[in-house]
Amino acid sequence: MALLGKKIGTTIQRRQDWQTVQAAAPAPLQAHHISGKECRAHPYAALALRTYILLKTYRNDYHTDVFDLDRLAEGIRKEEERIFFWGDPEAVAIGRRFLTTNHRTVPDAMPEIQLGTATILNTSLPEENSIAELTRTGSISQQIPSVHSNIEELESLFRTSGYQVIFSTPRNRTSTPEIRGGAAIQRQHVRALNSAFWGWAPWYIMQGGFLEILDYRELYREPENIAQQLRVLPGLFVHHKTEAKFIADLFALNLGFSPPVSNTAEGETTGHLQKGWRIGNVASADLMAFNPVFLCEDETGEKGTFEKAITHLERMPGACHLVELNVCDSKNIRFQKILQQRAFYLVCVRVHVAKNKKIKLIGAWAKQKKTTPVAPPYYLNMQGFSEVENRLLGYLRNLMKVFRPKATCSETNPQ
């Protein structure tokens, strides 16, 4: 059993585990699943149906990039977005008929279409090797779980595409009478999808105006290759001792060992801090307040000091300010010291895969607005199934002391 995650396995192990899950799927699967390939043939109707379901799921309180239909439809044609749906046979049949209409909206007169939806979104940067995100998830299906459709699409993409990493930030908050929680989907990622847990993603303001402390998780096309490269990384460099222990515990959870983490930079100096920086956020101005704005190293970005880049970042609107740094580069220790002084905290790490399939580890430091109410994970005050999980939960509780304002949601176990 696991509360947060298990060790990274092999491709064969994952295939066997997923086959076991799929053996329990309602048959035939096609009657309960509308594939990404089908949606690609009808992009506008697929987008309309996705938006309809997401707004129903979150009671019209949904604020992410699903509304710019012309741009998103082009992305579907280019296979940069892969939308899919699930539900009972009647709802799936209605959904399939709707796709063929090529409508841009779901007519108000239509009966409720009780489907669930998710999207696999290409998030690759030029220097990366096919990174994607499992996202835009919501469901008003009363009976059919998402797990079988998720596995069907993930397995297809790992088999036919060049994606090396598919990450996700599944919801995990406690349910309330007004807001459905995320305990079930978080457990699905741990127990069925077997995604690797690499920390938390506290950077979206979601339903009810809460900033949710989501899981940050990853799946790999070749998990044994990723695990082997992580085992032989030449060095990890983290300034703050508590954050160094956090990374060591994430390695223990995912790989079964804790690597040495140094807090000393080779040739450390306070000078020569000029380099290229890039700030990124969502394209739409009306969505900025609900989504993160982040700063990362970029050779082609604006040249300047780290302090100047951080100041620029903190002046921008956003649900959360994020800074990403390569923790395999000892020179970044000096930037981490500045982050500590500016009240940024390490929340997760992600595996960066270059075009040659070589990896490095990127840390994400977050700074929250104190006025935003926070919805912690349902497991905040639970016991883990191992000492490693308990240490990670302790780190989360310390983060919550920093992130959480006076008013927050309930921290009881999930309903």
C-alpha cells in the first residue's frame, strides 16, 4: 500500500499492471470511451463538449486555457492536444453524435451529457524531448470511472508518439457540500496509474477561489531508463538543508535510496550573476490571476541579474510565483540563497529530458499570496504507509504553515 507513491518500476511491470486494471473495464471499452483520434476529426465539437463538461463539473468556476477555440482547434489538428471522453454507453453515443455536428457550443436545449473528459497536452520546449501533461480533467459521469480511458490513451501515446514524460497535477482536496474533492483521482494515480510522486503543485486557484495544493506526478515512456539515469546523476545541489532532505526523501520514495545532496557550490561567488531569464504564463489576460507565472533559465531570454528577474516576476499577476532551477548545477546554489531570502520554498522537482534523452532534475520554488485561501490535500494529517511517506508529509505540513492564511478549507478525511 502507498499513500503518495511507489518505486518507479519497469515498462513490463507497468504494462502488466495496466492490463490487470483494464481486465476489469466495462466491455466493450469502445462503448464507454471516445478516443483522442475520434476527437481530432471533429476539433470544434470536441472543444465545445470538453468546455461543457468542465463548466458543469466545476459549476462554471473554471479558469484555464479552454476558451480560445480557433487556436485550440488548430492544436488538436496538429496533435498538440488530445481530448478524450468516457461514460456509460448511452452518454457516449450522444457524445459521438454531437461530435459529428461540428458545433462550437453545446445547445442549452440538449439534455445533460453525462461524460467525463481529460486532455493530454503537449508542453514540450525546444530543448526538451516530448513532455506532455495529462490535464483538463472533469466528470459528470455518474457510473463510469476515468481510469480505463486514461490508461487506453496513455498506453496508445507511449506506443505511438515520442513523449518521454507525461506529468499531471491531480486534485487531492477534501470534499465539501459545495466542492467535490479529489481523493479518488489521487488514489487512482497512486494505485492504478502508478505515477511517480515528486512533490506538490500549489499554483492553481480553483473552484471556490481556493488555491489547491495538488500532487505533482510523472509517468515515463521508458521508466527503467529514467530510474537508471537518476541513480547515477553526478550531483545534486540544494542550499537549504530541509529542502535537501525533501529531495533525498523523494528519491527514497521513487528509487529506494537517498542520494547525497550538497549545499556547497564549486567556485561559489556572489558575482557574475548575469544570465538569460524567461518569464512564462498563460496567454489570456483574464486567466492570469488563476494560473501560475514562472521564471526559468533561458539562454535566449532577457539578460540580467537574478534579483532583477525575481523583482520583475513578483510584480506580475498570478495565482503563484514560481522559479525553476536545475538542481544538478552547483552554480545555482547562489540563486537558491536569494530565493530563500525572498520567501520562496521548494515544492517539487521534475525530470527534464533533453533531445538526446539525457536527464536533469529541475526544482520548482513557489511563493504564495497570503490572502488566498488554501485547500490542502485530504491526507495532510494522515499517517503514511512508510517512514519516507511520513517524512514527506511532515515537509508538507511545514509548507502549509507558510502557505496557509487564517481561513482555509476543512482538513478532515475525504468524504
